Amino acid sequence: MAKKIGYAVVGLGVGRSHAKAAHNSENADLIAVCDLLPEKLEQAKELYPDVLTYTDFTTMLKNPDIDIVSIAVPSGDHAKLAVEALEAGKNILVEKPIDITVEAAMKIEEARVRTGKIAGVVHQNRNNANMKPIREAIGKGEFGNIYYGDFEVKWHRSQKYYDDGGWRGTWKMDGGGSLMNQAVHTVDIMQWLMGDIESITSLIGIYAHRIDTEDFTASLIKFKSGSAATFVSTTNAFPGLNTGVKLYGTKGSIECDGDTILLWKREGAPEDEEETMKANYSGNSAAAALDPTLCTGHTSMVEDIISAVKDGREPQIMPLEAVKSVRIVNAVYESAKTGKTVYFD
Ligand SMILES: NC(=O)c1ccc[n+]([C@@H]2O[C@H](COP(=O)([O-])OP(=O)(O)OC[C@H]3O[C@@H](n4cnc5c(N)ncnc54)[C@H](O)[C@@H]3O)[C@@H](O)[C@H]2O)c1
């Protein structure tokens, strides 16, 4: 039997989902976990008695049995740890956002090219059940020209959520607030569905939390195609409302809440098409708007990096693809801070 891929995880917050997926994978062994906090390591040891535990990342990287490291530490440290892992000869899967600045994210890309190792990034919402048929249908022009998209991430996070860990809601380590942390998934979906951006005009604010960054953003976006979008993000929407992905074309409209199709209306479509789409291509991740621990979907990303390494192929989401949402988020902040429209190259 072929040797299983050796998997390690650094950062045991959401990193616990990576560890679970690697442990459950037929093609991988969860070999090691690393966290600065001994109690997190003890919890991991209870779940996975054979796992090696480390408080020092550099020491863990010396273990020759590790093929892949999931990087799930606070966002502002992603590039630092990712580059170190690549230089140590490991393949990596980096949590979203790839890092909080384009410059830092590009260091991961440069290290990937330099080392020839495989680097993937987690944007698991692309694998939601509704996304593939939506992308295919709009790509084939079945909804005509998508002239307008309306995106809203109306979630709720408590003050305790920001206080725990101390890094969330800081410019230095979170790189932003509701947009960089929570809504970056939907920013990724927006650019993936609607294409390259021409300009962004935004405002941001802090309304319900003691944080440095923002808990509300609103943006007007123009695409190079000539289409437009509006994008709102907040962590103030008690008790956690919705993740709106709404696309309006010249021949029809699609409205979703996260991975759930609410409306699928297409001129000339068979009568039962909407019901079929709702029944066959909807999921249930809207619950994550209420509770961050309910975020699912990591299994698909962990399985993807494992099979990419096993088969020597590219992973689903490469660093250059993940940089796009970081560039967009930072353009929103720049526009809000300067009061000017930000134009893309
Ligand atoms: N894909 C998703 O849906 C999703 C969901 C939540 C978080 N995230 C991302 O995952 C990352 C972590 O977020 P979180 O909410 O799990 O944070 P967290 O604070 O809950 O957990 C981070 C852990 O990393 C540890 N850590 C920090 N620096 C370390 C280091 N140098 N070496 C070892 N351990 C270190 C901390 O002790 C902590 O246990 C962030 O980038 C966040 O954006 C993604």
C-alpha cells in the first residue's frame, strides 16, 4: 500500500477542522499539531492519542514525516509561517485570507515558485452545492448579461468573540473587521462569479464593538465588463441574518442565502427548473452566520490539498487566485479612508 501523506496543523482554533479532516482522510495521517497554548495541544491529544504536539513551529517543521502543513494562525502571520514551511520543504494549505496585505501574500507565491512545493488556500464556499451550477449557468449566458450583483454578509459576532485571542478586529493581525475576516469568503465568490474589477467606492464604520477596524462596510463596485455590484458586510446584524449572493441578468435572476438557492428564475426555462435547482443544489451553511464554530466545508479543501500532493497536481485555489480578494478588501478600506474611488489596473 502507498505511504499515506503526513499531515500537520499549526493553530488550533479553526485548525481543529483541518486536523479532523486530515485524521478522517483515507489518504493521510494526522502526524502533528502545533499551538502556543498547551491546553489546545492537550485537547488535540485527547482526540488523537498518537499525534505529536509542538509549541514551537520551527521544531515541528524538522519532522521529516510531515508532507503538508495547514496554516491556521491569526491572519497577519500567515505569510511568515507559510514561507517558513515552504522553505522547510513542506507543502501548505493556508487559511483565508491568504494574508492581510497583497505584499505579504505575494511572499507566499514567490516562495511557492522558488521551492516548487504545492500551496493551496482555503476558500471553501466555492464548493457550496449551489456554486458550480450558478457559475456554469452564468458562464454559458443562460441568465443573459449579469449586469448587477448584490452581496451582503449580515452576520453577528459578540464583543467576546473579538476579545478572545486579542487579534481579531486589529489592523495589525486581522487586517480589517467584518470584511477582511467574515465577508472575504463572499468577496472571493463575487470576483469569481463577476470577474475583474475596475473601481470601488466605499464607506466603513464601527457601530457595535470596541475594535480598531470596522464592523460595517458598504461598497459600490464597477467591473471591467461594465456590470455593477453592491456589497455590504457587518458583524452587527443580531442574531446573525444572511449571506446574500444575488445575481441579476438580462434574461433572469438568481438569489441565494449562502449555499441555499432562494430564487432561480430564467426566461424560457422549464416550469420545474426552479424547484429542481432548489432541491438538488442547496445546502445548509447559513447557520454559520449565527455561530462561527458551525463553519463547515474544510473537509473538501483538506482532501483537495492531500490529493494534489499525492498526484503532483495544482490545488483548487492557488495563492494568486486568493490574492484577488485581499486586494479588493484593501481597496474598500483605502476608498473609505481617503473618501475617493479606488481604480484597479
Ligand atoms: N475558512 C473559514 O471559514 C475560517 C473560519 C475561522 C477562521 N478562519 C481563519 O483561520 C485563522 C485562525 O482563526 P481562528 O478563528 O481559528 O483564530 P484563533 O485565535 O481561534 O486560533 C488561532 C490559534 O493559533 C495559535 N497560534 C498563534 N500563533 C501561533 C504560532 N506562531 N505558532 C503556533 N500556534 C499559534 C493560537 O494560540 C490559537 O490557538 C484566521 O486567519 C481566520 O481568518 C477561517
